[in-house]
Amino acid sequence: MELSEKEVTRISETVEMIPQDVDSILEVGCGDGRVSKFIRRNSKLTGIDIDSIRIKTFSGNRIIADISELPIRNCTFDLVLSTEVLEHLNDETFYFATSEISRVAKKYILITVPFEETLSAEWVKCSKCSHIFHAWGHVRRFNLEILKKLFDGAALIKKRFLGPKETRVPSFCYVIAKKLGNVWGGNHENPPLCPKCGSKPVKCEGNIFGKIFIRLIWRVNKVSPFKKPIWVASLYQKS
């Protein structure tokens, strides 16, 4: 499991936000356990994930379950941790997931999500059915106002912007480049499969307009002074 420098920074800064009075931690959507490996304390660790293969490398107690229905009693864990998960959930799952996270947390909730992400920047188009979807499966966007109201019965007490900063490019620029300029695919080493038909995305550099327009966006990315953090970590305290 080799992590990029950017991801190591994100995880390290997230773990630093765990309060000192936490003895038990539940990581919801723990995946392969890359976050838990950075937790250097004598806390009881439990991980939950729906993927029975990836969770095998989690360094703690393991539970295979869906985030929208956690098989755990109320207020069981001092801290519930969930990193880079909530942005993947559709509206119905998101509602139940946030309720469940709040239900099983005893003291704190700590989450990380992309901050004010330009979702259209990572749009790809299926080569078979032409379905347009986010390359990493993100379906929702977070800002500070949304984060303040995320969990019923828990107040946002601390936030921290994580990792390097990136240029703010309006969403409509990517929409134009992709839908009018026919610029699709990107440079993903492991291209995602279409959630509708299972095919890989089409790779297309676009028409003349698209090639010029996407290069203009790249140039703006390099020189623009208007930048924002990539991720935000939010710590909540139960009332």
C-alpha cells in the first residue's frame, strides 16, 4: 500500500485532530486500513466496511456492514471516524449514514471530505452507454455551511484544512471543455468502470475547440492566485 505524499499529509493531519480523551475509535468506511495505521495511541480500534476483501488489512476489530445500517449499539465509541466516504453517498444513503454515525458516537465525530470540490473537473464519459460520471465516484459537494449542519445532536467544534491548495476554476469551464469540446478521460492509471453498464470511460482529447479550451484551463491552474484547500477535516462533539 504505497501512498502519495499528498495523501500521507492528509491522513497525518487528520489523525492529529483526534482528542486526547478518546479510548475507543470506530472507523466507518475503513477500506484497507490506511488511516488506522497512522493512529499511534492505545485506543481500541474497530473498522467497518462493506468490502470484505479490502477490510482484511485493517489493523483492529473488523465488521463487514453497510454504512446506512451499523450493527452497533447507541453511543458505543468515544470517536467515530470517517474519511473520504460521505462524498460517495447518494441522498438516501447519505441521510441514513449521517444518522447512524451520530447514533453510535459517544463523544466525538471526525470526518474528512473534499472541500468545495469542482465535481465536473473529474467527469468522465462511458465509451459504451455515454453515461457521464465522476472518475472517483463523488456525487456531492461540501462547504462550511453544509458541514456545520451535518450531524443532528453534534456541534462542529474544530475544522482544519488539509493538504496543499489548488486553483479555483468555475465548474462551467469544465462543463464547456467536456460537453462542447469533447475532452474526456483524463490520465487515470486505473480507469473507473461505468456505474450503469460496467464499461471503461472513453479517452478523447477533444475537438480543436476542446483542445484549446482545456489547455487554457491548465494554464489558469498554474498561474491563478485564487486557490483553495483540497480537503477539510471537521471535528464534532456530541451534546
